[in-house]
Amino acid sequence: MATPSTCIIILMLVSLVFLGITTNVGTHKLSPVDQEAHALLSISQQLWSNQHHNNVSNRCNWPGINCNKAGSITELSPPTPCNDTVEFMKLNFSVFRNLVHLDLSEMGLFEFPELSGLKKLQHLNLSYNNFEGEVPFTLLANLTQLVVLDISNNYISGPIPHELSKLERLVTLDMSSNSFSGSIPLIFGQMSSLTHMNLSNNRLVGKVPSTLANLTHLLVLDLSQNKISGFIPHEIGKLTNLLALDLSTNSLSGQIPEQIGYLNHLTSLHLDSNLINGSIPSNIGLLTRLEVLTIGYNKIHGCIPREIELLFHLKVLDLSFNAISGVIPSAIFIYSSYVDFSNNKNTPGKPIRLKVNGPKATQGPLFKSVFPS
């Protein structure tokens, strides 16, 4: 006959075995695809209409979701903002092992999601949310396959995290319209795959790092609307693939470097609203693809180089609020649709309308001269 102590031991063993079975059935028996479905079920009612969320087995046909041939989710872009961000942040993103594209823009989120388990993620968009404070290191941990990172239009502050430089595959980086402070990390010069970098509309200080010249694949560089000071580095002439360069609305000083003429693929160049002095370099005429050139609100003096007439594609030219004098090359008015020379050295008060003969020329406020007519 079994003793009481023996019965207790047997009951404990039976309970442990039963617990192990139920646990195994409840979680470990779920396939990876079923785990994704189970995770989606918890947020489906918030983000998808009734016609979708009750049929999670058909999730690959839901708006904003794409799957691979095995039925595993590779792209997740919820179609509507989240009304309950607390519940949404409980979503276990780690089950989406094959996720490549994640777009959580305009979701009304206040906290950064935990994404470190998404080792295949290539595209991450967290723009237009309500994130505050510094970027947590855990956000970037293990996301080594990222190609696109967009965290623009939030309330993120603090220094730019150096950990970004470890994202060696990154092609597009958009951190604009936040409150990042401090200087641009020198180590950013190691992000050699970048083609688009937008750090505009922040509180960045210091100089334009000369190390950015190592980013020879850059097509777009936007550092506008910050508090960056110092000279424009002459090394910028190494960025020969640049299509757009915007350094406007900073505190840059010194002259426009002659090396700017090496950027012969540029279509737009914005240097306005700085403290730049000296004259416009003559090799500006080498930028034959330029369509927009704005150097207004600086301390530019001297004459306009005649080489500017070589800019046959120029549509917008703004040299206003400087100290420019001398003759205005007449060909400018033939090609351009907006020209502003107002408030320069020889401006007699208000901007003067100038009538110029040419296919795009007209008499009106868009055509302003530094000379009286």
C-alpha cells in the first residue's frame, strides 16, 4: 500500500507532465506561420476593418500585408492609425522572422517598438509619430540588413547615435524634423553605401564633417535648417554623384569653395540663409545640369561671373539680399523662369521689375534687377 508521501510525489509528477504537455501544445506546436497569425489576431481589430480581422487565415490578402510563397509575412504596413498604442506595443514583432519591410508611419506611437529580433528587416519607416527622447540602442541592435531607415518628423532629441554607422548596408537615412543636437558624427563617413542623407530641421551644431566626402555614392545631402557653422569643406568636391545639395539656413561662413564646380551632376544647390562671403566662383558655370541655385541672404559681393550664362537648364536663381554689384548677364533671363537679385548693393530701394526679351521672360515681380531701369 502506497504511503501518503508516495502519493504526493506521484501527483506532483503527473502535474508536471500535464503542464509540459499543455505548454507544448499551446506554444511550441505552433508553426512559425501560425505564430504570426496569432500575433496579428491581437491587433487586427484595431487596424483592419471587420471584413478582414475576423478571417486571420486570409491575412496575406489584407491591405498592407505581403507574404512569401510559404505564407510568412514579409511586409507589414497597417492601413490605419492605432487608437490604442498601449495594446499595439504589446505586439510580439519577433515572431515575424521573415519581415523585410515594416512601415509604422503615422501610427500615433509614443514608444519605440522592440524590433531587435527582425534580423532580415531591410526597410523601416517610423516617421510622423510621437517618439520623444533619445533613440534607444535596442532599436538598432541586430538590424544589420537595413537599407532604408526613416525616423523623420518626430520629437527625438539627444545626439545622433554612433551605432547608426554599423548599418553598413544603409542606402537611405532620413532623420529630418526632429530635435537632434550635437555634431554630425565623423564616423558617418564610413557609411559608404548611403545615397540619400537627410538631417535637416534639427538642432545640429559644429562643422560639416570632411569625412562625408567618403560617401561617394551620395545623390542627395540635406543638412539645412540647423546651426552648423564653419566653412564648407573643399572635400565636398569629391561627391561627384550628388544631384541635390542643401546647406541652407545654417551659420556657414567663408567662401563658396571652387571645388563645388566638380559636382557636375547637381540639379539643385541651396546655400541661402548663411554667412557666406566672397564672390561666386567662376567655375559655377561647370554645373551645366543645374536647375535651381539659391545663394540669397548671405554676404556675397563682387560681380556675377559670366560663366553663369552656361547654365542652360537653370530655372530658379536667387541671389537676393547680398552685396552683389556689376553687370547682370542677360542670358540668365532667357533660360530662367524665376530670377531674384533684389536687395543687393546697387538696389535703389524696392525691387525693380525688369522686362527682358526671351521665351520665358516677362514683366512682373518674378524678374528683379539690382539696377534701376
